[in-house]
Amino acid sequence: MADKNIQKAKRAERRRKRVRGKIFGTPEKPRLTVYKSLKNIFVQVIDDEHGVTLASASSNAKNVVEKIKPGMTKTEVARTVGEVIAAEAKARGIEKVVFDRNVGRYHGRIKAVADGAREHGLKF
């Protein structure tokens, strides 16, 4: 069992490195990165040149929890997180970003974050 989990982690690390090898955030066009756990979703806008997080949102942050209604699916919550991160980024003067899906496929909750951010004015 342990060997299976080690192999799984190695494959995930390989995917992460492949994605990050192609994507780099600049001050003009920072990186929008998504991390998905079983319960929550976390999004950050990062300037890689200076190593600074410019904006962040997650499904357990106070400003997002206020917008989450009982009975919402995790995908709907992810779309809400995308909308919040777009609003935060626009408040800081960020219009364009590079999307970093991290280890996950561009599918389901990760796609919902991207769609929510696009709807509220972020361009990738």
C-alpha cells in the first residue's frame, strides 16, 4: 500500500513540475494558481519575479463563507471563489493572469474557478 502512495505522489510531482516549467508570473501578468483539497479550494495570484502573493481566496475564508449558501455543491463554491479572486485582483489593478492548474486536470472544480474568474473580468 505504501508503495502505491509513493508512486502516486511521484506522478503528481511530475505533473506539477511539467505545468510549472511552462508557466511564470510577472508583475504585469501574475500567475493564478489553484490548489484543491477534498473539502476546500484555495486560489492565489502570485508574482514569481518577486516571490509575492498579490491576492488570495479560499472556500473557508470569511469573505467567501458569507457568499456560500447551504446546499451549494463544491463546484458552485469553486465558481464563487473564482469570482472573489477576480474581484480582489481587479481591486489591486490586475487585469491579466496566467492560469496554473497545478496537479489537477482543467476539469470540474478547477474549471469552475477559471470560469468564475473570467466572468468577473480576469483575462487569461
